[in-house]
Amino acid sequence: MSRTIVRRATELLDRDVSRRGFLRRLTFGATALSVAPLTYLLRPGTAYAAICSCSGSSCDCSAMCCDGYTEFCCSIFGDNVCPTGTIPAGWWKADGSGVCDNTSGPQPRYYLDCNISDCGGCGCGSNGICSGSCQDPHTYTCGCANGDCGLRKSSCTGFRYGQCNQDVACVGPIVCRVVTCTPPWVWDDSCTTSSATDNNTRFHDAACLNDPDPLIDGVPLVGDWTGSGQDMPGVFVNGVWHLRRADGGPNIVFGFGNAGDRPVVGDWNGDGVDTVGVVRNGVWYMRNSNDIGPADIVFGYGNPGDVPFAGDWTGNGIDTPGLYRRSDGRVYLRNSNSTGVADIDFFFGVPFDLPVPGDFNGDGRDTVSLYRPSEQRFYIINELGSDGGGLGTAQYSFQYGAPGDLPLAGDYDGNEVDSPGIYRSGTFYLRNSNSGGVADVVYQ
Ligand SMILES: [Ca+2]
Ligand SMILES: [Ca+2]
Ligand SMILES: [Ca+2]
Ligand SMILES: [Ca+2]
């Protein structure tokens, strides 16, 4: 403690006691003083009620909001990704957490900072950071996340490790953190492999980080794998496909793609059979039969991090790519299985909405409906190119599913109209009409 602070504390705590009296009193509050000397001294009270001013809030000094780190994105926004208006601007790793260990041995846990991506009219100094208030519109404000002292701060720390999106010279404060066992440069090729380590964060955790990870626990899909006229469930798990037959025969199981690839299914050649595909770093690999073998069609479309899907946007019987790009809130559709620009693009929903392609009115063309996880609600949209942002053009909506469910759509009864389904912990709950209610078909 500096001499100045001691002198001030003496004045503040008890103007009448001697310096010796102050020091004796100090022994009772030593713990709190060592944590927050200034604040305690300026707010005389018991050692246990020491209050800190953290990120503009008054919190107990031991509160999460005061520990200097930034809150997880999933705790604030519901999903372990950078929210709209932010970009991953750098990462670090923590060793020794045990969370990411696998059969190869101990593995690091990776933390990505999501910094405000837009400095508006503000420039930034030599450190490459602008004030959070520069963002236009001003979306994120420094404070305890969700105004809760029990959560770490958000949008306060002006700092950048700098290994991601280095072409963006100027970023704002860190809004939140993403945590992953996958090295950042694998799932976002804007990130470099240049390593930074902070093991102090290795046990930082949140319940929302432990939700099932589709990349590990399997991605559910539906398709007509045998040309029966009926869509059936399938799951892609770490490069292996498990497809259920409509005739009740044994599942079709084969390897195509790698762990970490994003799976897509569709009828790439118009023969009436849906087959598999994977998207890896913006490259689409499609196969025209449901068995092991090389890709029949390969082309680049989109960026790493885009959410890929497929549908027949033209009604010619051939499924082609679609992408949902969270960073700009738009869907990009292409009408052929080849490299090129989008044939149609439009704004889509709000962050964390999920695209659900399908033909919900039986007119032979697929459109991109929307599932809003926060409401467990399907918004059925029967036109392409409509602005889903305000949902003003959604034809109708209904609630179906529970928190954490993954949405899908297919024609499970062969009437040529797609309807919703949800996937929950290895089970498909499918509806044969576009309305809420109980499942018509359940597949484990
Ligand atoms: Ca086909
Ligand atoms: Ca088509
Ligand atoms: Ca349609
Ligand atoms: Ca149907």
C-alpha cells in the first residue's frame, strides 16, 4: 500500500484515531484490502462487504464481473459463435483443462475474442483499437454481461491478440469469447496459427458451452436415400454417414468426408435419389451415390464459417447450394452445382435463426424457412428472396420443439409437401403437417 493511500485511508476511516489505531483496524480487513485496497478504503465497512465498481456496475469485488475477463458469447447470446457486428480478432489457448483431451493425449482449449468489427467514423491509434461507442449503430455497451454482476463483463476490454482477420486494421472492444476444442485456424481461415497461451482461463466454463456440439455428436439430416418417395432420417458423425431405409432394412453406413466437415444432402443429378455431400472451408464435395468413394462434383462456393444447405430453388429437380452467412445476416443461393456468384441473395432473420430449406407448399420449388431457437418456432416462408429480417413476409409460424432442438424439414409421408421435424439427443420427432402439435413419426 502506498504511503499516500495509507494517509488517505487514515483520514477517511477514522479521523480521530492515531495512525497506530488505523493499522490495528487494518488487520481485521486485511483480506479485503489486499483484493481491493482503494475501493475498500473509500467505502468503510466490513471486510466482507467490499464493493468494487466494475465496468460501471457496483458489484462485490469477488464477483465474476470484476475478474478482468470477458463473458462467453453463449451466455449472453445463446450460441457459441461471434455475434453480429463482431469478428474474431484473435485467440489464445489454455493447456491443462482436460476438456479437450482425446485418444492422442492432452489437447489445448482455444478461446477466441469477438471484437466489435466496425469503428464507424472513428479511427484507431497505433494499438488498432477504437472505442466501443464508435460502432454505428451503437449496439454494444460496456457493462457486466446482461447487467449481471455474476457474469463477466462485455464490450469493455480494448485488446486484441491479433491472429484473426488481420486485414481489419481497426476493431472495437471485445464483446464476448468463443471457446472450442477445434484450433481456430481450422474453422476460420482468417486466423493464423501464431500461438498465445493464458492458462488462467483453463477452467473458465459455462453451462451453455456444454450443450451438444453438432460437430461431435452428429448432424441430423433427412433425405430420400433410396428413391422411395419418402424422406428418412440420417446422421453424419465424424465423417461417417448413417442413413435409415424407408423399407426398414439395415441402415446404410459408409464414410464420406472428414470429422469437422459440414454435411449437406440433396439430389445433385436429378435422378430422384438424395445423396451426401460435405462442405469444407468453402469447398463443396458431392457424391451421386450413397456409398464410399470419391466426390463426383467438387467446387468452391462460400466462405469458411458459412452455414451450408441445399435445395431445388428452380424446380428443375436438381438440388444446389445455399449458404447462411451469419456475419452479414444474408442467405446466398446458387442455381447450379458450380463455382460462381449467388443467383439470389437476401437478408435472413436475426442472429442465431437457423435456415430450414424445403418445399412447404408442394409447388415443386424449395424455399428457405426459418427456425428461431429462442422461441422454438418455425417461420414458414414460401417465397425466395423475401426479407426474413422482419418476418413480415413469413407466411405463417408455429411453435414446435424444445430448447436445444435442431430443426429440419422433409416429406416423410410422400405427399410431395415438406413439413418440419426436430432432432433431440439421437431422436427425430417428425410432423406431417406444417403446424405445431405432437410428432406423427418418431425415429431413434
Ligand atoms: Ca441423385
Ligand atoms: Ca434446381
Ligand atoms: Ca415451395
Ligand atoms: Ca409430406
